[in-house]
Amino acid sequence: MDIKPLVRREVVSLSAYEPEDYDGVRIKLDAMENPYPLPEGLRAGLAGALAEVSLNRYPDPEAMRLKGVLSEYLGVGAENLVLGNGSDELIGMIIQAFGGSPGIISYPTPTFSMYGIVARSMGQEVMELPLTADFQINFDGWLRLFSVRRPKVIFISYPNNPTGNLFDPDRIRRLIEGCFSIVVVDEAYFSFSGESFIDKINELPNLAVLRTLSKIGMAGLRLGVMAAGRDIVREVNKVRLPYNINALSQAAAEYLLKNRAAVSEQVSKITAERERMYEILSGMDGIAAWPSKTNFILFRVRGAGKIHKELKARGILVRNMDSPGPMKDCLRVTIGTPPENEDFLANLKELLLEK
């Protein structure tokens, strides 16, 4: 039996997410992960916390203990939080709750690919709006367009992935106030930027803020957080699947957030390394690097695809962003440990000299 006629047309046109092959990779700088393992003391305490989990029971469907810890960590009420299996699941919940038949989902480009992937898979019309040459949003143009074509949901990555920059916060606020849409400010890299809209969620009724624990050292837990006013929380909870945060992730996140001093120290190291890496890359002949408020740096190098391939052959994996348009000849490197970064820079310099 040929099942293709049964597949939704929106899904037929999609491609499955295929992570890069890590075989032979010794330095992994492609996925915006924290490069530092948990300190030994935290590992032992975490093992004890996980040993107490009753795996024969369903997890707390509301994750109330974890929400209490997150409430203190984020500075918002537990009643303002919805948890997801990573931010990806929350993106899907928001579109499911507020999208149309079809609805319009809008976001700037280039940006996080999952906004478009999830929207298209749900049969939504996608309205991509290109950033300016210096990777900024044309806010006036957006507001004019949104007065004619009203998107149901607007996603703004803040700072933006893959460009690493922050958009003007005053103009983002004006956009939130001036449009009739749910505006999702995705703050996945907040720990490296220090800039946030989370204190505005009860002031701006159409604002939702996304956070994640993935970038600060807990990527394996797959825990995303949405903070929003109670009206948005109520609607998103209607489409949230029961028990979507497993018991082990709840216990691990609760323990690590209560003992987060070591994680905060690692974030400080990564931020310092980012500034050092940017200075070095900016000073290299043949490299154009952009300042970053994240844990990665976007840079342009002629023949980026070949450079990416040759770095991988040497066991160093960065993200190949090279594609027609604003990402032409661009690579994105995650900030690793100092030895990893030195290894990457040395090999990049060698490859540039060979060109």
C-alpha cells in the first residue's frame, strides 16, 4: 500500500530534521551547548535526587515543585508558567492554541528554523520578513504590513539566532502594543545577554516569553519555559498534553536550579570567552565576524562550505549556515572551552593560509 496519498500536503513538503553526523568529531561547536560538564559534587547530588523518583508513577502533570523553583529563578509567579519538552514543544502549543485555519505565523529571517517548520507542519501560512542588511527589524514596515495582514502569532528571537544580536527593545514594545497578535519573545540566550521582557508579561496581555535551560548546561533535560499573563497561560494549557514533562527531568531541573552557582560560573566563563573569541576572529584576515549577545558567533568567510568540510575532517564541527542571501558564506561557532576554542582558531588560521 502506498501511504503517500494519506500524508497531509503540508507534511509532504517538509524535510525531517537531520542532525549532523558526529562520527569522528572531537570538538563539537555546532549546537550552542554549554561545553562544561557538571562538577563532580553536583553529579553525586543529582544522582541522589534522581534515585528518589518513583518511576512507577506518572509525573506531576503540573510540575508544581519545579514551577516553584522556576518562579523564584525567573522572578514571575508560578501561575504565569507553562513548561514544555524543550522550547520546540512550546512553539507548537502556542501555534496550536492561537493559529487559524489557516492562520498567519510571522517572524524575521534569518532566525530560528523551528518557527517555520512547526508552523508549516500545522498547516499555517508563514509570513517571513527579511531583516535589514545589518540584521535589524524594519519595525515601521512591519507595523504597516500587520495593519493589513494580521498574523495570529509573531515570533522574535531576542537575541536572534543565528545572527547573535539584540533588536531595539523600545521598538519591540511598540510592536507588541501596536499589533493584534500574540507576540512571542524567545529569550533562549537570556543568560548571555541579560536583556529580557519577562517583567512585562502582566503589563502586555499579548506577550509571551520563552526561556530554556538548554544553553546553560541542561540541554539533555529538554525543558522549555513559557512565561505569560494568565489569559495566554490558560489557553496554552488547553492544548498541553498531560504529563509532558517527565519525572526525571522535573527532579533534575529542580535540583540543578537549587544548586545553580556552578552553572552561573560556567555561564560567566562562556561570556568572557565569547568576547575574546570575537576579538580574535575580528582581527583575522578574510573573516568578518558579528558582535554577539549569545553563546555563539556568526562569521563570514569566503568558501564557507569548504572551510566547514575541512574543519570537520580535522574533527572540529561548527554550523554551516552558508546559503543564498544574507547567510552567504557564513559559519556559526558555539563558544567552547578555552582549549577547544584555541584548537578551532588554530585550525581555521591554517585553512585560511592554505586558500
